[in-house]
Amino acid sequence: CQAEATDLPKLFSSYDSMGIKHITLMVQDASMALATLGTATDWKKMYGLTDVYVAADPSFSFQPSGASGSVTLPLNILIDPRTMKILKVTQGYLAHYPLTPDADAVAVAKKNAAH
């Protein structure tokens, strides 16, 4: 999560012009306690996430339905805002991922911009 948070400002600066928004939902704090508004605020400040929304989600409301056992964090969910359908779910993040826009996110943005 920390590696992704470090990369988000660089990655999402390219998304902003396409109307793509990112929301980080904090499910727990560094001590593994349930996230609070303070957890979200501290995370946003710590990583300089000025273009990323950060909120507390202590009940992990976005855990994929049918997920049994553990889910690897960070959990990224691509949602089409026009249909509210989940288009893509990815788990985990590696610091060596390329800092290029996700092709699926760009495709949704272009499709929605055309309508």
C-alpha cells in the first residue's frame, strides 16, 4: 500500500485530464486497528495525495463479493461511473509496475467522454 501511495501522485496526474478519479479506502491503520477519519487524513498528508480522495472504510465495504479468506491489499477496483458496474479488480502492488495509465481505465474514460 505504501509503494502504491508513493506512486499515486505521479500516476494520477495523467488521469486527471481524462476525468479519471481515484479513491483510496483505508481499512486499517499501521497498527492493524480499524481505520478512522484520522487514519485517512494522516495517509493523505503523509503521501501528498492532493488529487486522490482518501476515506476510512473500517467495514471493508468494497471487499469483493464471494471473497473467502484474505484479500491482498491494495485492492483496486475500476468502476464505470455511468453504469456503476465493476469492470476490473486487481490485488496487490509492486513498486516496479510501470507508471503508465491503465488501458482499461483509459478506454472507459474515452468511451464516456464520447457520450
